[in-house]
Amino acid sequence: MNNRICRLFNIKYPIIQGGMIWCSGWELAAAVSNAGGLGLIGAGSMYPNVFREHVQKAKKATNKPFGVNIPLLYPNTEELMAIVLEEGVKIVFTSAGNPKTWTAYLKERGITVVHVVSNSKFALKSEEAGVDAVVIEGFEAGGHNGREETSTMVAVPAVRKVTILPIIAAGGIATGKAMLSAMMLGADGVQMGTRFIASKESSAHENFKEEVLKAKEGDTQLSLKQLVPVRLIKNDFFNRVTKAELEGQTKEEIAELLGKGRAKKGMFEGDLIEGELEAGQVSALIDKVDSVEHIIADIVLEYKVAREQIAHVKFDIG
């Protein structure tokens, strides 16, 4: 595969690993990059000194390109950006904030910048800010999500209509066939998060990985809509939040219920009762924990086989 995303990042396959909090450490990022994709260190759950350590370990573990994902809503963003420059990181994905805040600063210093969006309006704002590509994340995705609840199948062609930027599709993608579908809709590459949670190299707790494998259709749902919408696997904590929302509790009351450290408790420490378990709808299609190398090889093979099958199909639609 040699398309715009491969050339932009100098990678073999247009497969990006999502920069998930508590799951995307240096080991996962390096493994994805070594397997031909683009690995991302998820800075959202890291203090600056921890982030620097992960970047340094990734540099030792791979000689291939890798990047970092930095959510812009946290107060230590400036410190993280300083580490990006000091450690020579060349690819930065930004999310959860205004792309104009950091894009020009980073690009002036030779860094490739990608911004994560949930609709065509913010894709246009990202293009105006000067980013090199956008990730369009559909409603199916795990973690923080768009309020519009637009599916990937609708969001990708909608964004394709309004921008000439390279597009990376995210949400509901874990197979080669899904990757081909996204690219037929107008994407140049795909980003996968939940599929890589269930990898041997992921820093997610084994309990959380097993919950991802057990999840079926309908076992995840968008929650915490009064705060920042996030797709969660249903558990006791999710049920309490849902009850609070149905009872009309205030934003402040729900924030108090959420408290601090819920995501760490669930995804990193493995508390399946009190923890926040962020995962996408595609968890219903994942049935085993595998190595990153095998995951990417399987996706690429299925993609190629599906593409060949389509090329030889004679469609009869009347």
C-alpha cells in the first residue's frame, strides 16, 4: 500500500493505532510501528515525566516512525509539547481542543500534525489551522466521542466532501474488510483503538482486555453526555451514571459521581465494578488477545483478499 497516509508518515500500511489513555504506552506504540503501521503514545493519562520516559523507551524499541496523541483539554499540555520538541518527536496527533492552538507552532518546527474531529465543521476548522491530516471519529468509537452521534459510514463521506486533506477513519474498524469499506467511503487510512486494547502489548489490565473479548452488540453505550460524552462497556459504574442522568441530576452532581481516576481504576487497574471501561462497539467482533504483529498481518491480508474479491464481482442491481 502506497497512498497519501503511507507517504505522509513514511509507513508501510495506512493503519494508525489510537492514542488511548491507560492502554497506549511505549510498548504498544513501538510494536505497531515495527509491524508497519503508525504507533501512538497516549499522553492523556501521563504526567510529563512519565510521558518523557515512554517517548525515550519507544525510540529505543523502534527505528520506525511513531507519534504521540496529546488531548488539548489538560493543564499540562505546554509541558508535554516541550517534551515533544526536546525528544525529537516528529508526529503529533491533537484532540479535544482547538487545532489552531498548537498546529502552527508545531509545523514551524517541522512536526507533522493531525487533529481528531467528529464532524465536517471541525474538519474544515482543522484544515484552516493548517493540519496535515484529520482523523474523523464516528459514533461507534470507544472513549470520548462526538455529541452528534454520527456514524463512521456517514461521517467519512461527509468530511470527504468538504476537505482535500488526507482522512483517517476511526470508529467501528477492527478488520481488513472494515478498513476497505472506510477507504471506499473516502478515507485514506484507518485508526483503530479497541482492536489494539486486546493485544499482548497493550498496557490495559488483563481484566479489561477480557471484558472487551466478552462484550457483545449493545454492551457499550455513550454515557456522561452532560460532561464529555464517552462510550463505555456497561458495568455497575455505568449503571449508576445512567440512573443519575435519568433522574435529572445536575452536571455538578454527575461530575462528583465520576470523581477522579475512574478510567485508571477500570482500564489500568482492572476494577470492573467501579472503573470506567472505555471501548468501542467493535469490541463485539473481537474474540482473542493477539500480538500486534499478528493483528496487523491479519488485517492486511483480509483487506487484500476483500479487494480482490470485489474486483471480480459482477453486480446485478436491476
